[in-house]
Amino acid sequence: MQAKINVGTTGYDRWKSDQFRRLQLKKYAIYLAVFHYFMTALHAKLLTNEQTYLNTKSSLIKTSMAKTVYTFGDGKAEGNASMRNLLGGKGANLAEMNLLGMPVPPGFTITTEVCNEYTQYGRDKVVADIKPEVEKAIASVEALTGNKFDDPTNPLLVSVRSGARASMPGMMDTVLNLGMNDATVATMAEKSGNPRFAWDSYRRFVQMYGDVVLGMKPKNKTDIDPFEEIMDKVKEEKGVKFDNELEVEDLQELVKRFKAAVKEYTGKDFPDSAWEQLWGGICAVFDSWMNERAILYRRMNQIPEEWGTAVNVQAMVYGNMGDNSATGVAFSRDAATGENLFNGEYLINAQGEDVVAGIRTPQQITVEGSRRWAALQGITEEERAAKYPSLEETMPALAAELIDTAHRLEDYYKDMQDMEFTIQDGKLWMLQTRNGKRTGAAMVKIAMDLLRAGEIDEKTALLRIEPQKLDELLHPVFDKEALKKAKVVAKGLPASPGAATGQIVFQADDAEAWSEQGKKVVLVRIETSPEDLRGMAVAQGILTMRGGMTSHAAVVARGMGKCCVSGAGEIVVDYKAKTVTMDGKVYNEGDWISLNGSTGDVYDGEVRTTEPELDGDFGEVMELSNKYAKTLVRTNADTPRDATQARRFGAQGIGLCRTEHMFFEGDRIKAVREMILSSDLEGRRVALAKLLPMQRGDFEGIFEAMDGFGVTVRLLDPPLHEFVPHTEAAQKEMADEMGISAEEVKAKVESLEEFNPMLGHRGCRLGITFPEITEMQARAIIEAAINCKRKGIEVHPEIMVPLVGTLKELQHQANIINITAAKVFDEQGETVDYKVGTMIEVPRAALTANQIAEVADFFSFGTNDLTQMTFGYSRDDAPKFLKHYKEVGILKVDPFEVLDQEGVGQLVRMGVEKGRATKPELKVGICGEHGGEPSSVKFCANLGMNYVSCSPFRVPIARVAAAQAAIEA
Ligand code: PEP
Ligand code: MG
């Protein structure tokens, strides 16, 4: 998950008045809603015209689609693992598993290119285009299975599943048992000698097809699924609790009622033709590429829309054929901790969706896993062995075959595998394998374990680290002492590690709304579904009543690195009443709880957290990064505390110390205000004299923390009006402090008001109009450096001038700095080496970098302002429209988060090249927020920058990204 980025807050008021901004955003949202209403009407009209245009266009375009369908089966395949872009991850690996001789039901994959055609030209054209190839592929599956599609006497039934290039668990649609109708169900019942199995498959098919293809879903979040409602009714009439207690007649009744409901909903009979069903299924999978949750998931994981999804059609195998059948999910290593321990879950006599949906309690595959699980659940060994035996106990030979297959797959792919399998009447079938999603901790451990085992080399191990995911390892864990006192009120499965504490909410929408108000929330659900993704993304943690380690909640939470406790079976969640009962206590929405995703414990109230450990495998990844990286990673830190934190994370110096941030704490703001409000030089000097020792003290702390490393201190850069007091009370306080009238203060505040403060009197413009400020700051830096040097600390001060656009501006400020330094050296009888450089953050500075380099010892690219000024997007106001821009595809990402290499990047490149043309030894870095974003770090490293600088918590991320850039170069 992408961490929220603070786009360089420079102002005190901005820092203080979040609430006000939110209010403004709310007003804006109302305005947008009204605007949206009118636009929708207009859009509907335009769309009709656009559609006509598209249809005309599509009929005119003669697309020459290449091969669109790839078959596999019986040890042969037209595709292979390297064709992931075309066949999607699932399709490519199904092909490869066939080639490896593993038992895979035969089938075929429709390529991702077809999905793009579908999105562009629509259903009719695409169906017509691929029909011949699909028909041929079905014939090849018929030949391999000996069954016939759309044949009531010997039916071939298939599954239709999505499969994109990057795995998107649960985000798209699947239809199983496709090809069934009233005639085939009778044949299946007769052939299998198991009418219950046949009818159970049929009712599942009607239900799934109705939901996925015909769109019969709950209308809103608290409604129950229309099919579940019918099911509950039938169970109630029958007086049973579980699905598997229903008998053949009940299942027949269910099919009847499901079909009636479909007829009522769609106005049409449920389709009997297998071909009609197949095209419905294929198109539904393509449609699901553009469903809301898939779009959201892609946005969160930066998966391009153009990738499209493939569709996999495969002969059905059945895990619900009786007690000799089963289905499950397995991992070759532990996806939560990374431990080298095969694990997984299965259900006897069930179909795939039963395992992930959390409807029945899944059992563990290995005895060891089963015992661990039972211990966590507080279940005795006798009860475990009787009620929840492992697959190793129930079907030992098949368990051994599965474990062996898993090892072979991991050996082949050299990475942890996440597999789906089905056992049909005593035979194992592999339905999927992929590199498994894992937590940040597991990612690091697995990469290092594989390296130590000699399976992969150092470079591969480093490339296995998703830099952004390291973020999870840097965040707090529960404080051990606080944890001892905390009361455990429930226990579930440790589905995704981490510590979470927050207020209870029950709906994803509420999670979003509450977190927008700045609240920390824990999302509590009976079970999660892909619709809950938004809520999961903003919650601190997720607690579910149902669902195992492979439930949707668990898989998605692990992917996001979000703390999750799943399957806490003892808790009782009531959505309508908005309560959850745990250990006899009723918790309401808004009550605090804490989750330990590593143990599965749920605690009452808020439990304190502390800093994480950073050695072990994590430390080794960091060392390896240093070995390969050619670009240093500095940090943006304004206080000795942040500087010390950043050193722990391995920062190799400070790339940006924003001196205005040093004034936010305590009483310091008053001295700054006094300086700003003074009407003459005299008054300003008095105020500056108060600020000098504060700054010097902080600089000393920072130099000490960065002993031996470079420290870039930037001169003051605040839009002035943001530092002045706006409320009457604050103005009165300042008036008393300065011995002037409140009216005078008010008048001065008004005089400092700017229409466009971000482009106003800030940066070096301030130091040029008030040179005494630069003088004071230069003095504080040099004096601090000398004091530290005297204490034996190695200091390398670099004084940086902000917002320079012309050479003359830099010359002006450099003069003051050099004169002040000389003065201090003289006074102190001691010298230090120092550098004077500049930010490159105004486009003109990049354009004239060759001139500016004549004076500058170093450049630091301020890509926050450079992005603001290149796009012309105000940093403060852009979030209001950028969200929409991303939604409609004008921008793929927020350019304040990810450097726009195409546009802003040109200025950066030009700045580096022109600067070094004048001064080849020019030191160059970046200190905008992009300095911690992996793709931007790689861009800067490739330009030959000496360093990138980012906030302390992103230092490890940038270190790995820098190493990867060097490896990939
Ligand atoms: C920048 O503009 O990129 C920068 C680092 O400065 P600030 O964010 O403080 O404006
Ligand atoms: Mg800036």
C-alpha cells in the first residue's frame, strides 16, 4: 500500500488547521455532487452519440487480432510461464504446470489482448472475432476429456475464471459448473451415482451465474444476498443449519426458487444453452475488469488498465463429489511470517469458493498446522482430531502428493507459491499456482532464506523486495508492558501481522468517512468481501468473525500489509444494531479495540505501541542495498529527534532541514511572529536574537546525530502570512508580548495577506528583502558547526538557498552567507568547511542551471515546487481535482507522489546536465517528496544524482530502490 505523502507542508497554519481544510473539502464535495448530477444527465446524452460513433468506428476498423486462444492439457500447452503478459498469471502458469507434467484439468486461455478489444469495441464484435478459436479450443477439451459441451447425455462442464498479469485476488469474477441445465443434471446424477452432488453443483451454478453474469446482487451493504435469502428460507423450512444438511429434494427446490427469482429479476428464463452460458461467463469476466473494486485495486497497486485480464476456461473437476473429494488452498511457505513451512487449508466435499468465503471452518493440510491452529482456537487435541483432522490424517497419500507438488513448484519458480487444488474422487488436480502474496516481513524473510539456501543470488534477492512494502516493518508494534496489562476479549487467526488500535466500525463506507475525519478505525465484519476493499485500505486493522487464513480478508490484508485477525468465531457481530459482543461485553460502533495480527488476540481498548526492531533479515537487506546502490540516501529531517530516527534507518546525511519547521514547537512561534510583525529592522533584530540560540541548539543536535555525514540546511522558506496570528486571541497575545496594540497587529497581518502565497513572498525572496534573516541563520549554522567541531564531531554543513530562479538571487544570498561565515570564523578563531548551494525548484532555475552552477556548490531538486510550477497545480488545492483526474484517466498517478518523468523529469534532467556542464563536480540530489518513492528514486539514480533525500520512514525504501536501480541499469 502506498503511504500517504505529505507534500512539503511549509506553513504553521496549514499544519494547525486540518479541520478547516476538511470542512472546505466537504463543501466542495457537496458542490461536486450537484455538479455531478447535472453532468450525468448531459453525459448520458453525449454517450449515446459517442456509442454510435464507436459502433461505426468498430465496424470500419478491420482488426487483425493475432492468435486469441491458447490451449493446454495432458502434458501439452501452447503457452508457457513466460507468456504472463498475454495469458495472465493464471493462464501462463496453468500452461507451465502442464509442461511440468502436473495434473491440470485441460482447458484454454483467451488472451488479455481480447480484453482490451472488448473494452474498446464491445461484446458483439469480440464474440464474433474469437468464436472460431473458442469453438476449436472447446473441441480440444472435449477430445481430452471424452465429454461433449452442450450434450445432455455426456456433458462437458467448465469453469470460467479471470487471470490478469498481476494477481488481483477476489477482484474479478468466476463462474463454475458452467454447462449445466435440467437435462445435464439428471445425467450427472445418474453417472456419478450421487444425485446430491449433481444437484448441489446445479444450485451453485444457478446462484453464481445469477450473481456474476445476470447481476443479481444485494442492493446495499446491509441487505443480504438474494440467493442467500432464499437459501436461508429453505433451511429454515427444513429445520437445518448448514448447507450440507440439505437433501436432494431441498436442492431441487432451491434451483426452482433461484430460477424463479432470476426470471422475476431479469424478465427472462435462466439460459439452458451451454454456449449461451459460456459467452455470458466469458463476457462477465471481461466486464469484471472494469468493475469498481477491480479499478480501485488497480489504482491502489498501480496496475495499468491496458493490461486487461485473460479468461481461463477449464474442464471442471469436483471437490464436492463426496467424502473422497476435497478442495483447498496451499502455500509453500508461511505468507504471514515467511517461515519455511508448507501450509494450507481444505474442506472435504466442497467447492473452491467454500474455502475462501469463510462459510465453513476450513481444516489444515498438515498435522503440524492443524495442531497450531487448534492451540490458537483453544481446541483440545481430541476434538481437533475428531472434528477438524488435517489432510495428512484424512488422505495421507494425497497430502504427500500435494506437498511434493508444492516443493517442485517452488523449486521451479524459486519463490513461495500460492496454489489451489481439488481432489476429485481420490485424484489430485492442480488448479492454480502463483507467486504468493505476502506481508512485508515474509517478503524479507523469504528472499533472505532463498538467498542463504543458494536458490537465488544477491541481486535477485534484492529485486524480490518491493521497496514500498518495507514500510510495514518500520511501523510500531505493541509495547510489551502495555500488552501485559491488556485484556484479551477474543481470539481469532493471526491472518496478517502487525499491531492495530482504533475505533470500531462495521461498514467499509463508515471506515472511509471516519478516517477522513482523522479517526483511527478497526473494521469489524462477519466476513469481508471484495466490496470492503476501500474500508480495509483506510482501517488500521480488520477483524472478522468468519474466514480462515486464506479467506478474502486474510489474503487481501496480507497483500496490503494490514493487520488482520480473521475467523474469531466466538464474537457476535450485529450489523443492524452496530454492535459486536466479545467476552460477554457489548461493544458499540466507536468503541476502542486493539488487534494483534501476529497472535490473533483481540484486546479491549487502546493498547500503546512502540518502535519495531530493525536488525536480522531486515538489516541484511539494508546491508545488501548499500553494497549495490550507487546513490546515497539522505533524509529530510528538521529536528535532532528525526535525524536520530533517520540514522537508525540508515540515512547517510541530511538532504533537507526545513528551518521554518523548527519554529512550530512551543513558544518559538512567538519569536517568529515577533520578527514578522516588527515594523523596522531594529524590532526584527531583537526577535532574531531570540531565535538564534534556538536554531543553533537544534543544528548542534542534528550535526551530532549526523556525525561525519553531510547536513544540508535550507534557509527559511515560509509563506509569511502563514506564520502570523489569525485569531483575535492570538493577535491580542502577540500585541501584549510586543507592547503594541491589537489593531496594529491586525493591520500588519492584513498587509501580509497574499493572493497566491505559494508563489508569493517566500524562499530567497524573504532573505533578499530581509537580509538579517539570512545573516542570523548563517550565523546559527556556522556557530553550531564550530561548537560541534570543538566537541570532536565531524561536521559538513551545506547551506541551501530556496526558491532561486535567477543567478543574481543566489549570488545575493551567497554573499551574505560568506560574509557572515567569515565574521564568525574571525570571532571564534576557528573555521569549518561549508558549502553553499541551491534548491532547483523553480522551472527557470532548471532552464538556467548552467549559470546558477557558477555559484552553487550543489543542487537539490525541490520537486514539490517544481511539480507545482511545471503543471501549474497548486500544491494545496490540487487534491480536490486530482482524484477526479485519476478517475477519468487524465492522470494515472498523483504527480506530487510519483515524479512525472515525462514532463517535470525533463526539467530535472536538463538541470543536472546543464549544471554539470558548467561544474562537472557539482553535487546533485533531490529532496522533494519523490525522493522516497521507488520509481522516482530509480529515475534520479539513473540520472547520476549523488543522493536522494526523503522522510526518515522512507529511507529504507529509498535504499532498496537505489540498489535496484543500480542492479537494473
Ligand atoms: C520542494 O519544493 O520540493 C521542497 C523540498 O521544498 P518544500 O516542500 O519545503 O517547498
Ligand atoms: Mg520547495
